[in-house]
Amino acid sequence: MEDIVLKWALKNAIDHNGKAVEGAVISKVIGEHPEARKDMKKLALTIKEKVRQVNAMDIAEQITALEKIEPKLLEKKKVEQSLPLLPKAKKGKVVMMFPPEPSKYPTIGHAKACILNNHYARENQGKFFIRFEDTNANKVKEVYYAMFLEDFEWLGIQWDDVDYISAHIEELYDKAEELIDAGNAYMCNCPADKVKEMRNKKEPCLCRDNPPEENLGLWNQMLENEFKQGEYALRAKIKMNHKNAVMRDPAIMRTVIGTHPRVGDEFTVWPTYDFATAMMDGIEGITHRVRGKEFELRAELQNWLQKKLKVKPPVIVEFARFNLEGVPASGRVIREGIASGQFIGWDDPRLPTLIALRKRGFQPQAIWNFVMHSGLSKTESVIQWDVLEAENRKVIEPVANRYFMVNDEVEMTVRGIPDKYSAQIRLHPDNEKAGFKSYEFEKEEHFLVNKSDIIGRKPEETIRLMELGDVKLHIVSGQEVIAQFVSRERGKDSKIVHWVKPDGAIDVEVMMPDAEIKYGIAEEAARKLKVGDIIQFVRFGFCRLDEKQDEILRFRFTHM
């Protein structure tokens, strides 16, 4: 019963900023073991003792303790789901791809779709492509192409080729002309607002009755750049009274004036998403696609186009998209936020971009595990950060070395330290091979400790300087703390306090998940860290070193 109580006390404390509440623990214990009601007095005493014990820990210690006895409770919102087999897949014959639009930096949403397609292609010994949907010269940029490839390489995505819709424009022109010749597409010069009104009313325009030869003439004029942007569009001739609004004679080609980063000013007529996607699947020989179900209504249009142009459609597997709690996913919203100064850039820690996650210290394996566990659910969801953090903690906790840092310091003088007193502190508590930090102490030493650990404590109270020894407080104030060394051994109720020796210490800045900066002082051993190292500041959290100067280390906070 004590183990059960401890489990729920730890869980309650972690969920409530490190402080468990006895009443909440009681309800959880009884919910798991109703027979505990038989001796409520004994249960209440046990819970009181365990809550006291748990609340004496800091939150990092609580997380470590719960990971050892019931790690699943740290992943309460994670959906365990194995991926189903890819339907109609033949080993060695599968061809899959992921089609990003290079108009923004990749996000974890892009990562999910890319990982799933890459996984299925490799699992079936097939081929996998990156296809850039770069059909809007006014939105695509070289930096976005580069960032998708850089981030996907960081994720461990392996691709056989990189393709671009911009490399196939003339092939798409040929396909458009086939539709015109067959009477399945027409040129329309109705204003955009008029087209929207007619589609809402399910009414056709007069352009719909133009003969194929007239449409072909107008089409050629558009290719010769004789029309202004928005003056004409090529529309598929389907049904204006179709129940699916997407099927009401949608535009499939339009004029876009702008200098394209790959093909310059060579083309001014560009395909819409549905036409380009439907045709590129045929050009590349795509056999299967795993994509978000937000494209569900567009599938009917793409199937219609493929049927009319005799393109074999791929097998489609859909999944629901997800959003991380409290973060914007829209490229437009992020771009506007950067332009207005709301965000510091695409790597702002408040964003779900891969570069932001990477700079914070999230690992590729954690993102893969997160994606594979979330699976192919068709239920849209908002994912809590703790789900992703739990996966990342499994990856970095075994390898992240530990360092001391104080961020609200007060100086403590400790007297009566034994002669030639020293300490060997492991860089990682479970990995002796990681090495040690060595300290030697004088009879009287000065330490920096956090005010929050000291202020409010009474004289004669005993605390423990972590990995060093117990000391008894004599004088405690906001400006001065004096203590007497007691013993290397830890007393029963000694509260653990970490510390930093001022000699050789280095200033630290930590950018938190809300983009605010916390300032601190780290121990001398942190000077050896390299940019990109992920460490744990004891009793503070995991951090990644983002920038290093002579007398300052700039980190990004990862998570607890």
C-alpha cells in the first residue's frame, strides 16, 4: 500500500508544480484499491507521511522517482498505437513521397506526415521522394527549400530523390490541353468574387459554353502572357450544382506574376494544388500516399482529374492532423507574428517548427517515437506538450550530464570544513564513464545558493549541500548566510540544496519556452560545454547550449 500511495503522491505533485495534496491522493488510492477504505485512519497516516516525503523533493527528483516506479503515469496522454499494414502494398513496388510547400519552415506537423510516408516506403522496400509544391512564385523562397531538406536530414529521413513541380510545368500544360480538347476544361474571365457567388448559388457562367477551340485559343494567349494576373483562369468543367463545393468547376491553372527562385520568369501560368498533385502522382508513379484527412473533400476532385487524364490514382491512407497545445501552426500566422515582432523568428521556442524544437534540445528519435505512437488516428486532437516531452526525456535523460546553476543567488559561508576535504561528483548519476567533477575545499568556503532554498529557514536548521555534506544554518538573511559544516552523511530530514563555487563560475542565460530569459550562474565545469550539448541543470531542468561566448553561456530550456 505504501508503494501505491507513493506513486499517486508523486503523480499529484508533478501535476501541481511539485506539491501534492492529501485529499487528491486519497481519491486516487481508493479508486485503484477500494479495499483501502477498511482502515481509513491507517491510510490517512500513510498518505500524510508520503505527501510530506514527496513535497520535500524538488520536481526533478519527483519525476525521476516516478519514472522508476511507474513511468507510464508520465505519459498519460500518449496513445499507444501500432501502425497498420499499408493496404495493397507489394514489396519492392511501393513508391511514396511527401510534398511540402516551401513557403515556411517545417513544423512537427510536416514531420509526422513525412515520417509516416518514409516509414511505409522503407518498410515495403520501396522508393521515397521529397516533392516540393512550389507553384506560387510569391510565396516560395530558397531558404524554405533548404530548411525542409536540412530538417528532414536531421530527423533521419532518407529519400531517393528530390522533385519539384516547377520542373514539370510544361508536362502539366500538356495535361491541361488534353482536358481542353476533350471539353473538360474552359477558360473563364469572370471576376473572382463573381465566381465565388456563382459557386455558392450553384449557377454556371456564360464562359462554360465556350467551344474547345475558343478555349484553346484563350489558353495559348494566357501562356503567351497576354493576360493580367486574375484576368483569366482555366477551370475544370464538372458540375456547378455538385453537392461537394470543391467540384463546382474549380480553377486548375491561373496566372501568377513573380520571379520564381528556381525558374525565374520563365513561366507565368501555374497549376493549382489539386491539378498539380493529381498529375504529379502519375508523373512520379506514386502508388501510395499517407496524408491528413483535411484533404478528404479534395480527393474527389483529384480522382476526377486522374480519371479524365487516365492517370492511375495512388492508394490513399488518411490520418487526422494534430496541434500542439497553445502554439500556432499556420504559416501565415507565424509569418505575421515574426513580421510584427511577436516572435523572434522561425526558431522562437513558442513555435512548433522543427528548428525551434531542435534548438530547444528535442531529439529526432523522440519525434519519431511520438509520431509512431500517435499513429493513424482519424480523430483530430490537441496534443499536450508533456506527451512529446515524455518521449524526449527517455532519449536525453540517460545521456545528459548534470551541472549546478543558481538563478537567484545569495552567498553562503560555510565554516568548519574538515582539512583536505574534497568531493568527486559524477557528471551523470547512472553513468560512471561520463566522468567526474572534482572539488577541493578550504576550512571556510563560500558558495552561491538560491535564495528560495534558504530564505525563511530557521537558524540551527540543517540542510544538505548536494553531494557535499550537511551544514547547520546560523545566520540567514537576504544578504548573508552563515553555516557550520556538520557531516558528509545526510541527515534524515535534511533538505537538499545545490550550490555553485564562485571561483571560475560563468554567467548563464536560459531562454524559456515562453521566450523569456532567465539569468543565472553556473559552475566552472560548464565552461567545457560545446554548442549543441544537452545537459541538465540540477533542480532546474534540461537545457541545450545554443551560443557560447567567453564569459556567458546561452541556453534554451528543453523541459523538466
